[in-house]
Amino acid sequence: MLSGRDLMAGAQTGTGKTAAFALPILQRLAPLASASASPARHPVRVLVLTPTRELAVQVFESFKDYGKHMPLRSTVVYGGVDMNAQIDQLRKGVEILVATPGRLLDHVQNKTVMFNQVSVLVLDEADRMLDMGFLPDIKRIIALLPKERQNLLFSATFPDEIRALTKTLLRNPAEVQVAARNAAADSVTHVMHPVAREKKRELLSYLIQTRGLKQVLVFSGTRIGANRLAHQLRRDHIHADAIHGDKSQAEREAALADFKSGKTNVLVATDVASRGLDIEGLPQVINFDVPHSPEDYVHRIGRTGRAGLTGEAISLVSPQDHDAIAAIERLIKKRIERVLVPSFEASGASVAVLMGDEPRRDASRGRDRGRDRDRGRHPGSAPKKPSDPIFSAPYEPGSAPKPEAAAKPEPQQPSGKRRQPQVAALLGGLKRASG
């Protein structure tokens, strides 16, 4: 980086990627630093793009801390807040600009930012930006930058699609891979609890209360689910809050501050928080909903076990999550330990599948007992009769289920007359019969 070469670098999350690019950039900018108050002496020289507001704030704070003894200015722009304060900062002049793509293009549209002196472009968590659909915005921004510049691409994971795309963005880049691609940190232990889907919330409360967990980041698959889960945990007398994209930036910052200070014990988050949240000493991450993408699992659990500390990743896994767990284990190249919690496990057959065992069969009956439990009846009992002759009866070509009661015969039409469809009945205009 100090020599000005393009770079594609990957490392496990929590190992210090931000410092890895911030420190060399500050060193390269040092000869250009100026104590002048004139905005003209502080043009944008470094542009850092990040996928989320939280990560943008974290990167900005890192630059501010690392360069606090240097006369270099930095600021951060992101959506969800008023633009006027950001415009004021930009007009004063900044050498280092950290931004999310959408809000940066808003400033471009308003002509409140100039890129003619940008010499370094950093794409942080590049794969996540592409996953979130930022590629068109990134291309628009890159088209506005000087062609002679240094390009630095950093990410915790590098899917093959991203590696192919970098060939068009980077020029003869050096490649640094600190750890195995898409690997999970060795400082994190993994455990999963097979559980019936309808008992997940009860098991979550049980684990938090019986283990006395004081600071837990819980991941939900949806924003509505995050709100609902936080509400249910509060009803169980657990201090919980939610953070997701539908909340304003002020609400997200307040929720995160309360969580870091210990005022809130449980923070329920969507994947918007899986990157950019740097919580010192976070002991546990719980996957209430198992992520569909195995790469997202790596990023989620990367919130714990950071900076050399140990952490624990807990996943609540229902039978529907079996394929997702298998994909995660293939990616991280290790088998996740299975631990059953009594009275919360799923049915016998489902548990056997999740535990990696074959369902037990009774040779005398030749029937899978677990299958009976899955269908809601006690093993050995007779199957329930279909409750609906239409929707429960097996399909037979050319036949129809017999109705329970005989239908009244339709009145005979006079011969020679064609029956007219009663359209008025459909439109609600049929006259009532008199008498």
C-alpha cells in the first residue's frame, strides 16, 4: 500500500482490516497535511465506501483516532439523517471521506462534493456492497474519480463472483489472504441447539436466563421478526431492543449505545448489523434465525471473538434449517457441536436428522416412530380421518369426492330453450323471489 499498488486483501473479521488500510493511508497523506483553515487546502484525497451506516461510522472513528495528532480532516456521510450538517462539514474541506454509496450520490447530485483530487479509493466489505445491490452506484461513483488512483479492496469473504469482478476494478493488484477464504475465527466456539420451530423464542429466553447472559447479540432474519422478538423478550423480563434498517439513525445509535453500556442485555439485529458493529468484548452471538447465506454466518459470528478475545456462536436450529446448517459446515470446514436442551427439542425423526443420526425404526412394526410424532399423533395410534372430503382425500383421476349430503336437484329447463348464465347473481343484482 505504501508503494501505491492496488490491493485485494481478505482476513477474518475482527482482525483489524480497518487499521490495515487506515494507517498506511495516513502515512501517505502526512506530507500533504496542512494546518490552514482554508477549505482549498483540504480537498478530498481518500474516498472510503462501505455498505452500512454502522460500518461507515466505525471506519470514520478509526481514522479520527489514528490521525488525531495530524492536521488531516475526515468526515462521514450516510443516509437516514439530515444532509445539511454533512454539507457544512464537506464545505469546510476534508481529506478523508467515508460514505455509503447512496448518500454519496445525493451529495454528488447537489454538487457538495468534488472528486478531482482523489488519489485513493477503498472498497470496504466489497462483497456485502455487491450483495446489497450497490454495484450500479459504485460504478457511477468510480466513473467520477480520476483514472490515476490507488484502489484498495478489503473484505472478510471473497466469493468467486467478487473475485471475477475485481478484475475490472483493480489494476494488477497484489493479493493478501491472511486466513483461509471465508474462514471463521479460531477464537469462536460453535454450538447449535436443535429445537422445534415454535419453541425457539422460549428456548432463547431459557438460555439467557439460566446461563445469566448479560450481553448477547441475537440475529433475526427479518425486521418485523426482530421487533417481535425484542418485544417478546421484554415480556419475559429481559432487557432487549432491536436494531434494523427501518429504524432511524438516531434510534439505531441509541439502541447500540444502550447495548454497549449494559443498559440493554439483548440486542436483536438483522444482517444490517452483521458488519460494522465493533462491540468490545462481546461474549455471545445467537442465530435465532439461521442465515440463508453461509457467508453471512461468518460475518454474524465475527461480532464476537474480536481482537484476540474468545467468543461463542450459538444457533437455534429447527428442522427447516438442516440444509442451511450443512452449507455453513461446508464453508467453515468444521462440524458444529450439537447440544440438545431437554423439553425444547423437535420430534424424534427431526432431531435425528439434525444430530446427524438415522431415525430409529421399530422392526416389528416397520414404521418410523418419529414420523408419527411429526404428524401430531402418538406412536402406534390410528391415523386421523380426513376432516375435509375435498382437500384431504387422495386424488383419483376421473372421480370426485362424494359430498356428505345430497345436493338439491336443479330445476329442469324448458325444452328448446338455452339456459342463460346468471350474471346478475355474480354482480349482486339478482331480484329476490316474491312470496
